[in-house]
Amino acid sequence: MCAIHHGENGDTGGDGILSALVSVSASYRVTRDWSARVTRNRVVKRYTHDTDVILCGIGYRF
């Protein structure tokens, strides 16, 4: 996924022109019916402050 930011007055100058979302996910089946998942999302851009979001969850198969 990518995003293109246009600044004020439609200009594209500055460090935040292009961003990308990179995700890594891992799942573990605890039992036959239950599983656990961890996903890390990172918004990567040319600006020095990247953003990380870590999601954790459990699931039940029925």
C-alpha cells in the first residue's frame, strides 16, 4: 500500500511525499481450535519518524 501526500497549494515538496505500509505477521496454532497471531505494521517514509503498530490477538475456529 502506498500513499502520496500533496502539501498545501498542491505542491509535493518536503520529506513526506511518499509513504509505504510494510506488514509482517506470524500465527501459532495453540490447540486444534485456538490460535494466536501477532502482526507488525510499519509506515515507512523519507521523514525520520516512522510509525510502528503492533497488533496481537487470539482466534477460535468453529
